[in-house]
Amino acid sequence: MSGKPNERDPNTFWTVVVLCAFAIVTFASVIFLQAIFFHVEKKEIEEKVVNRLPDELIELREKQSALLSSYGWTDRDAGAVTIPIDRAMELVVEENGGGDAK
């Protein structure tokens, strides 16, 4: 056995070059995929959590809207009633002169 390289021995330089290139490509791929993951995750959180109104708030707004647009009794004994907000604003304008607003 001599210290001379045989034709069947792998070329160390090219083995290291290919290994380094593979490591760089793998590292870049991991960074790229991680960036995509975080972008999609942020978008999903905004869509599902941040931009979504809670069910309780939606229900409260529906109840308030119904109260503001309907007739009803507040206190029958005292004769107090509720009227739609649009009608109440018309009555206030009529009571205060009903002039043109400038």
C-alpha cells in the first residue's frame, strides 16, 4: 500500500465542495420555508382573531339596534314609551323650531 491516491478513491476537495453547497441550499430552504410559515401564521391570526368581532358583541349590537328602531313600553305605570331613534330626532327638531340647519 503506497500513499499514492487510487483512481477509485473519492476526491476530497469536490466532496467537501458538494457537501458545503448542499448545506447552504438546505439552510436557505429552511429559512425560506420558515419565513413563509410565519407570514401565513400572522395572516391567519389576523383573519381569525384580530379582525373577527366576538359573538357577544355582535349579539349586543343586534339587541341595541332592535331597541333603537322599535316602539315599546319603558314604564307602563308612568306612561313612558320608547320610540325609534329616527322618529325621536324628528320630534326634537319639530319641538325646537324645525328651522334649516346651516
